[in-house]
Amino acid sequence: MRFNREIYKELKAWKTKSKRKPLLLMGARQIGKTTVLKSFGTGEYDSCLYLNLEKQVEVHGFFIKDKSPQPILNNLSLIHGRPIKPNETLIILDEIQECRDALIALKYFQEEMPDIHIVGAGSLLGLSLGNTRSFPVGKVEILDMYPLSFSEYLFNADKKKYKAFQHFLDLASIEQIPDAFFGPLQEAFKEYVLFGGMPEVASHFLEYRNIIDAQDIQDQILRAYELDFVKHADKTNATKIQHIWNSLPSQLAKENKKFLYKVIRSGARAREYEEALQWLKEAGLIYKVSRIEKVGVPLKAYEDLSVFKLYLFETGMLMRLAGLDPRTYIDGDQFFTEFKGSIAENYVAQSLQKVYNRAPSYWTSEGKSEVDFIIEHIGSSVPIEVKSGSATKAKSLAVYKQRYEPKLRVRVSNLNLKMTDDLLNVPLFYADRIDALIEKVIG
């Protein structure tokens, strides 16, 4: 099953830019980068040349000897079997981080032959960002890709439910969703949280509805990540990366989800694990949400980078890493309340990362109050509290309101879409459209 991806529109916008630069598509392994690029190349261009620089190591030599675009194009044309034409041919260099010389060559394509459309992609591209020698700073455009959104999953799972999902989102004002639509959307969302984020897992589950097989695919993906730890990090860091990775379910299972190094092992210190933690972040596998104790704009200026929470990039991977059996959670109301609400909170974290293309912050006040997430919207801070169970009183939001008088407070919960005074309740299945809902309320 091939999913319609929202990022396709952004790729089309890149193609038509007057001052277009070579593009780097970044994101975690197995989220569908290769599939969407191949679809884009065949659908929007006269011809498309796809090369995997991890498998086709013999083509690395094209980029090593001469960085000038024309000799590279001459060789690529021979591989392609036809001329590579400006504005008509798309060149895809997959796993481009495996050939640093190919990354460097992008600079010269931008400077000397900007009409050649070239895209590099890779699951570990983020690890090359800090290498000034291999990364063409200022000469490329970067586009981040994320796992399947709920609407992408729903479009293929059930188009009737998708139309209802989109219809109530598109309304000019905030209105409750009728029960006839709200209940089925919640049920579809449960499936999505379990198996809907990773395209291969989602495709297999939607076709066969086999939980065991879907879990097996998740296990294979997790194993691929662990092999990356060993392949792309030195031995010492690979071990530390694995330790952090394995500790994440325990970190999120705590009542206070602040990341604690002692959970990794007794006596562990930040300086020992900083590099390993950064590796996971740059690989797109975790999101780091830093604490703020004083709210101001921009929020980034008030972050305490030494205190933070970590979330996985996709909820299905979190549940599998934690060893949670989906058959326990697929029925009833305990789905989001078990595991101390971590599933719901992780989903909101990954949704906010996608919507704003950066991790949110979280707020604490003297250890007494804590708001799960704080985002910035057109110069204003918006507090967001996640409520996964039946209790939806937001005491911390009340404290935040008294102190900062925000224009809007947001509660993400299992309840219906509703606006009460300055409090907007957003159903969990709309978390990755939270920007559109906020826009409706405060513009």
C-alpha cells in the first residue's frame, strides 16, 4: 500500500522555486523517505535517476575525483542511460551520508548548475550536520520528514472517517463533533497509535489486520536502529546509545518524566552520556523537550537545557520498546491511562515536533505545578496540558493562567472538541492539527 504523504506538496513547492537549492530530505529510518521521493520523481519529472549510496558504493568515485558538476553529470547520464536534462530530470541520492564527497558536491551544483534538480536523503543525515567539512552549509535546503500522521493513515484506512475528520477540522469555528463521528474516530486513532506511524507496519496491518505480524515488523525496525548504533558510532558511544535507548520506557513510566541519568545506571553523569544522547536526537529517534521556569518570548531564550524530558519519535515504537502488548490496550478506556499516560503524552510531543518543526518546551513552577508543553504562537506562549484519563481538571493550567494570563490555554484529552472561556479542549486525534485549531481561536 502506498500512502498519500502530505510532504509531497512541499516537494512540489521546492521544484517550482525560482532560487531552488539542492534538497536534503531528513528523517528517521523507515518512515517512507525513499518511497515518497521515487513517487515524486516519476510523477513530476520526465525522468528520475535513483541511486542508493549505501548499496551502490561503486558510484562514490564519481564524486571523489572531481566536484565539478559536469563530469559528475556525464557519469550519472551513463548510469541513467539517457541525458540528465535541467528542470526535467530528478536525481535522487539516497543514504547520501554514506558518501561525504557527494554531500560536498551539492555545493557546486548550487553554485554552477542550479537548474539540475537533485535531492539527497538519509536516515542519519543529521549526524553530518555538525561536520563542516562534509556539510555544504548555506548551499542546500533542508526538509524534515516525520512518521505517518493520523490523517495520512486514516485516508487509506477509511475514507469516510477521513472525510469526517477533515470536515470538522475545516469548519470556520470550534464545534463539537457529533457522537456518530467522534466515537469511530477515537477507535481508528487507537489503531493508529499502535501501528499507524511506520508505513510498512501500517500497510501490513491495514491489509491483514494481524497484530502479531505487525509487531514482528516493528521488531525488525527496532533491530535496524540498534544495528545503526553499532555501525555508525564508535564502540563506547554505541553502548551508551543503547543504554539510553533501553531506558526510555522507564523514563516515561515515571510520574515525573524528567530525564534522569541514574535510571540508565547508578552513578551515571550527564557528561558521560551527552554525546550519545545527541546522536539519538540527530538520528531523529528522540525529541528533547527542555524545561522553562520563566515564560518569555522567544521561549528558546528561557530554556534550561540541563533539565529535559525525552520522547520517542513514534508511539508504536515506544510501545514495542516497552514490551506493551497491544491486545491489552486496544479495547476499553485504559488504552491511554496505562503506562502513566506516557502514550498520549508521547503522541502530543511528536505531533508538536511535526507541526512546529522543533521540540516544544515544558514549564514548572517551584516544583508544585507543571504544564506538559509550552509552544510559541505569533509572539504568544500557549500552554498545553495532556490528560489521558477520565480526570480532566487542569490545575497546572489554572496556575499558569494566574501567573501569565495567556490568550489561550489548551487541554488535549479524550474529550470532544470544545471551547470554554479561554480553554480549548482538543481531542487526541487532532493533536497534529493543533496549530490550525489555535489559529481559529486567536488568529
